[in-house]
Amino acid sequence: MSEYGIGVLGTAGIITVVIASMFYWLGGRSKKWLRRFISPAILTIGLCGISLIKGNFSPWFLGVYPCLVLGFSLGYGADNMAEKVLKRALYALGVLSAGVMACLGLGGGAWWLLAVQLILAVGSVILGVKSILPAAVEEGIICILLTLFIPLYPLIQGG
């Protein structure tokens, strides 16, 4: 595949994450099903679509959907700092399980990308606990940090 084709797929993956993030924060206001089911569906369709085009689809990718539904269904609000950190960390781990499914489908270099995703997950916990942004913005950014690589896993080279 040409560099232009790879670039288009990468851009499509990033756009997928942004659209999923929009449904994620919308579901934080009301209509929780947008957050819990539509946002994960968008990310899973993006992952599967890019992998089909790239020619490295794996049935493991279908497991991303239930992992994200589970992760996006976990509550992370709390009154004290220790509970906030714990709930945010469990939430991040729930979402990171989707990256594990992608790694199981690809193997090799995919685990390195999961390590980067883990670093971003730690950042999402810090951002969520500090709550320095308005909730709708913070939720969207946290969704992006946690899921940025989900639709991009099929683009890993040298796996």
C-alpha cells in the first residue's frame, strides 16, 4: 500500500476516534447508551474497516466492542481522592483491554503500541482526577487519550 493510502487510513482512524469521542461526551450528559454502545461501535467499525482494507483483519478485533462497552460503562465519579484514582484507574484498564484484544489479533509490535496506550491512560487518570477542564471537554479528551490507537492498530509495521 502506498504512503498516501496509509496516510488516508491513519487520518480515517483519527477521525473515527474524534467521532467516537463526540458520542462519548454526549452520552455523559444524558442518553448513556450513546457512550456505552454507539461510541464503542464506531471505534470497532473503524478498527475492523481499516484492518479489512489493510488486509490484516483478525476475529480478535471483534472482541474490542465488548471491552469498550464494559470500560465505558464503568463509573468513575467519587468524593475522595483515593477513590477517584482507583475508579479512574479501573476505568482506564477496562478500556485498555480493547488494546489487548487488538494485540492478540496482531501480535508482534502491537504490544509496543499498547505500552504507549498505557502511558496515555495514566495521563487520562491524572486529567480526570484533577478535572481542570469543563466536564464535556475533559470527557472527550479522556476518550481520545484512551482510544487514540484503537483504529490504528492495523497500521503497525514490522509486527
